[in-house]
Amino acid sequence: MTEKLKSELPEMLKEHTAIVTALKPLIDASKKENKMEYTHFADKLILHCKERRIGSISGIRIGWRIPETKAHRIISKFRNNEMGWFHGKI
């Protein structure tokens, strides 16, 4: 998962930059026309882009550390059925 996020991050950042750039004229026009619902929409979309950027970068950083934790070893044992708790097929 970490590697997937890491490989997709540059493209996502390009897309989000393009989205934010494209929203600037919408914000300007909606303010000029006093259509605040469009300004609000654009602001929410920009905020979403920022949150995705922060979330993806945080996910990558956390993902690098998870394999070193005890919790990861326990989860791996569950997946490999070494704990003996799962006896059926999924």
C-alpha cells in the first residue's frame, strides 16, 4: 500500500495543482456575480485537495514505520493463520 501511494503521489499532486488552478477563475467570477455557493464549492474542493495531499504524505510516512511494529507482526500472523483462530474459507 505504501509503495502504491508513493508511486501515485506525483501524478496526484499534478492533478490537484491543475484542479486548484482551474478553480481560481471560478472563485473570481462567482465573487463578482455574488454567487457564494460556487465560491463555497470551490473552497471545499481546494480544501479536499489539501487534505488528500496531507493524508497521502502521512500515509507514506506511517507506512514506512508499520512493518517495524509489533502490531504488524501480529496482523501478519492472523493473515497467515498462525494464531489458529480461522479454520474456514473466506
